[in-house]
Amino acid sequence: MGAERLVVIGGDAAGMSAAAQAKRLNRNLDVIAFEKGPHTSYSA
Amino acid sequence: MTPETFKSEYGIDARVLHEVEEIDPENRRVLVKDLQSKKGRWEPYDRLLIATGAVPFCPKVPGSDAPGIYGLHSLQSGITVRNVVDTERPRRAVVVGGGYIGLEMAEALLLRGLEVSLVERGTQVMNTLDPDMGALVSKALVEVGINLYLEESLEAFEAAGGRVTAVVTDRRTLPADLVILGLGVRPNTALAQRAGIPLGVRGAIRVNDRMQTDTPGIWAAGDCAESFHLVSRRPVHIALGTIANKQGRVAGINIGGGYATFPGVVGTAVSKICKWEVARTGLQEREIRQLGLEFATATIKSTTRAGYYPQAGPITVKALAEKGSGRLLGAQIVGIEGAAKRIDIFATALHAGMSVQEMINLDLSYAPPYSNVWDPVLVAVRQADREVRSAS
């Protein structure tokens, strides 16, 4: 079995904050974010 | 931050131009379409976060699909409007809707030298303020040179040569080279709804205070999700980046194996139109009446710095408190530079459940460049305290 996988739908404030936070806590988590637009955004 | 930096600095695989079309909670997978290759495929998940945001309300009136009409809801839509202003040199802009987006776009277009008109269906702009405070903002809009049309409803858009040429209201036709829609947003939850994930207030995804939905393995955060209002003690939907970032943080900690909660919001927001700052927090009169509470209000005028200090200017502060208990219920501020961030004092007091009487002795900072010895916030809560005690 591979690593646990988090899928995020939406690459803006909430989605990317969560993605970064989850990855920070669990380095083994496989995190993939899908954004329909051309940009992602995040302010740590 | 770009997908490349997410990859290199965070180890996150962020794929833009990829749209999730279906969620299959039963088999824990999502159908993802690559918008460039047009190919779709199922991607498995152990945990899923829905952060699909909100979408602008689009008026269902004739001509609303004409080129030259823009909603502002993403970085890309902002870039698009800026490019239009740069390359097509529009002269006349009409903004439909007098909320935050409408006001801020009106300011931006004014600064770019356009003639700006603003159409609002209600009797005031900024309907998250009470009518008396909203009237101050309306006055400020006129003062900075915006043509303001209140109590006029949008009936149609006119177009010619494949471009919008005018906005038609029930009272007039306003010529327009560029139209901005600022009619508010609704949570973008069609995808979640199709997957059977329970929705709550105003169609926002229902979540608990760890940002979990009612469907196992699925979380939601941001403009697509509900919040809990700490003053009304009811679920609300407020689409603001402040809330989205905090909810995202909490969701991420929980998904990553930690433990965090997001207790709720008090409805704090600020905006700016040229030199005028506008701020609000808590409940406004309309919301307090809906809850059936009795309340007192105090509206005071003061100055942003000591009256004799250079650049001191007007500030109006309104405080709302419950009769009897004196519990602070909300506050609104309109004034020049230095006014708006004072709302954070009220926001903090709302979180703490303070009464206006308790607020009177708050040890707030003072020196002439920053305030009078009685800060306008304290003047307002003193007045509110008197009103709370007086027989109605």
C-alpha cells in the first residue's frame, strides 16, 4: 500500500491553506490539488 | 504562489486547469478533467477537501451575456478587467451592486480615470451596515465623484457590435463601455450536492467545527462552507478570505492528523472607497430584530486623531448592545484613514462576549497622532452604556 492520499478540490485560499497545513503535519501524506482556473493562491 | 513553488517548497502537487466533475464518496474517488487535453479520469482519495469557493450572482436579464460585462470572483477575473482597461481604454463604467466588490471596483476604475456610475437596487449601498451608516457611505461615494443611482433595478443590458453599450434600469439608460457586476456570491456547491453531501444555510456545505462534512472522509472549507455565528448562535454563510484562510488551516490540521477547531465568526469586514474607510462587525439592526432581541444603539462623531493634530479627520462609530445585559451585539464605523481597523476592538469584544459597560475601561492606547484621550470606540460604548440603562 502507498501513502494516504488527500485530494483537494479548489486551489485558492481555503484549499491551499489546508493542503500546506496537512502536508506540514504529515510529511507522508500524498497531497494533490485540482484547480480549474489558471492560478493557485496562498498566503501563509 | 505558483504550482511550481507548491511542489518545490511544500511537496504539494497542484494542478491548474484541472476541473473535478464528479465526487464518488462510495468508492472514494473523483472524476477529474484536464481542461487542456479534455481528457477525464478517476483519481482515488483517502481524504477529500472541498474548497470550491463561491460564484457571483448573475442577473437573469436580457443581454447579460454581452461581452464587456464582468463579475469579480477570482484572481483571473481581476487580471482580465485590468487588461481590458489597459488595452480597450473604456471611458464609462457602470458598476451594478453597492457591496464590497462594487465599491472597491468603483474606486479602482475611478483611479484609472474612468467615469463611474453605480446602480444599487436598495435604498443604501453597503447593506451590511444599518441605513444611517450606509447613508454616510452613499454620501462619500457622491463626494468622490461617482454617479450614484439608488433604488433603481437592473432591467437589461444593451449591446451593439458584439459589445455591451448600456445598462438599462427601471428609470434610465446609462451608457457603458465596461460593466462590473457586484451582486454578491453564492456558495459553489453543485458538485457537492450531486454527490449527496448535505448542504446547510443558503446552500453552503454543512460542516462541524473541525470542518468535517456529514459524509465520511470529506471535509469542506472556505466560501463553499458554512460558518457558525458566535453572536446570533446560528449557522451563516459569509464569503470572505479571512474566514477561508482560517477554515482551511483548521481543516488541514485535522486532515494531517492533528486536532483543531474553528469556533465561528462574528461577521467582521472592512472596505475602502477613496479616502473613506468602512467597517462592520457583529449583528446589524435588521439581524437583531430577526432574533427578537431588544437593543440600544449609540452613534457618535469624533476624530481619528487628537482634534488639533495634523490629518485628524472625521470618524463616526455606531455601537449596538442588548437592553438589560448591555452585551455588545455589533458595531459599524465610517471615517477617514485610521478609522476602519478600530473595528477589530469591537470584534475582539464580541468574541469575548463583553458588555459595553465592561468595554468602557479597556486600556486602549492613546497619543495625539492616534486618537483622542477617549478613543472614539470608548466614546461610543460609554454612550451605548447610557442608552442600555435608560428606560425605553
